[in-house]
Amino acid sequence: MKAVVCERYGPPEVLRLTETATPQPRDNELLIRIHATTVTFADRRIRAMDAPPGFGVLMRLAFGVSRPRQPVLGSELAGVVDAVGSAVHAFRPGDRVFAFADARLGCHAEYRCLPDNALVARMPANLDFAHAAALSFGGTTALSFLRRAKVRRGEQVLINGASGGVGTAAIQLARHLGAEVTAVCSAANADLVSSLGAARVIDYAREDFTQLGECWDVIMDTVGTAPYSRASPVLRPGGRLLAVLAGLQDMLTTPLRARLHGRRVIAGPAFGTTEDLRHLAQLAEAGVFLPVIDREFPLERIVEAHRHVDTGRKRGNVIIHVTDSLSQG
């Protein structure tokens, strides 16, 4: 099978398309023929070994000290079950599925084996493979943080970095929960975030949301530019800062500081479940949540996809076509 390998840390050019053996499913595994996958900002961080402040050693221990322990990156996929092990009963060959491999990675390839208890769910009937592949990373991250914050109907939520994969998911999911959303992004993305349900857009290049004399119940920071020291003056009493991207020091020290002032900082990794994938699929079928697609590339041009993600200007999700039949859904 074809697979893209990352055998050393560095720029996009370290990625290499190669031929490798097709995996065979164990008794408890399903073999998925991948039709679409994504290049997320997490893939870019692993490839470049670009850790948030304080996480350099931990990240190398997790993913490989001198080179990637798992050379095939990619955490999301959508495809068709090709074969199942003898102990798998929930899926059968021919099922259209999407999955989130998370730190297991391995999705930038034509095939991926996953255990039947991994984060795998049937695709929404109304989505093609490209949109289904992009459901998981942004969707489970946004869902996890919004749930931990217990966002309620009528609350005012500001999303800093609203046009990325997590931000575009968070706008839609927060609106579904009944919140009023303010989106912080560039002027070029104002129409996009408004179309997703943002009631107001703040162009970060022209206005600083912390200097407007307004306050919010929840601030979600997806890009790491609104730490508690900056966001606290515009958090209402009882307000919550969702630090999706934060350095180690902020994660360790700011939650206590925030509690002393009657606020909360919610940080750390997002955790998703298979039930979360099913929930996102239901929301997609109902037209509540649709992943935003920025650009699409064939597997052979994945280096270009990584270069685009490196710019920090992707809108929503970057899709990788693994098979020619992708566009037919």
C-alpha cells in the first residue's frame, strides 16, 4: 500500500511517499481502506517537533526522542471497512466509517487497522468522505471543552482563533447549545464564521477584544494568544477560559489563580469517545454541524498540504484524498 512516512523531524520536505505492506487485522481489529484523511495542526506540530512552551521533553517522550516512533502521521480518516477479525461483530466489510486514531496516528496511508473498541463510527449518510474525515479532531476537541465548561443557553461565548479546524467546529457546537458566539479572526474570514453562526466578528488585526470594555461568560482560546493573564479582565464572575492551546506553566499555575478570583481555567488534552463520534455524526445528519474544508490535496501532494498548514492560515480543515473515488462519496 501507499503511505506517507516521516522518518525525521523537520520541514514538510521530510515527508516521503513510499510503498509498504498492507496491514492484516488481528482478531479484534477492522481493516479500513482509507478514502480521505486530514492534515491537522497537530500533525504539523509532530512533524516539526514544535511543542507548546514547556512540553518539548514530554512531546519527544510521547512521539519519539530523536525521530517519530510512528512514522505515518494522520489522526483522522474516513473510508470503507475492507476486512474484520474473527472477534469483531459491530462492523462488517463494506461499512462506511470514520475514525479518530488520535495519538495512534497512522492515517496518512491507504489502509489502517484499528481495534473494534477504538474511536470508529459509521459515517453520516449525508456526508462524503472528505467531510466525514474532518468530523473527529475539531469536533471532539470543541465538544470536550464546551462540555467541561458546561456552556448554557443564553451565555456569551468568545472564540479566539475562530476560523481554524477547532474554531469552526466550536462556533457550530456552541450555537447548538444555545450560546451567542463572538468570533475573533481575520477580516478575510469574517463571512465564513458569520455563516457558521457567529453573531459578531472581531478582526484581531484592527481590534483587541480585551480592550473593548465588554465581558464574556466563556472564552475559548484555540491559538494560544489569550492566556489567563490577558483574558481574565474580560471574563465575567464565574467565567471560564478554555485554553485549548496553552503552555505547561499556564496549565499548572493559572487554574488555581483563576479559582481565587471566582473563575475557571479549563486546559489539558481533549478526550473523545466513540459515543462522541456518534453524536457528531447525528449532528451532521441533522445539519447542525458540517466541517469546513479549506483545501484538498491528493496523497502524492501531502508536502504541499503541510506547507499550507505551516502558514497558520488554514480555514477549517485540510483534506487529503487517498483514493480516486473520494469525490464520489
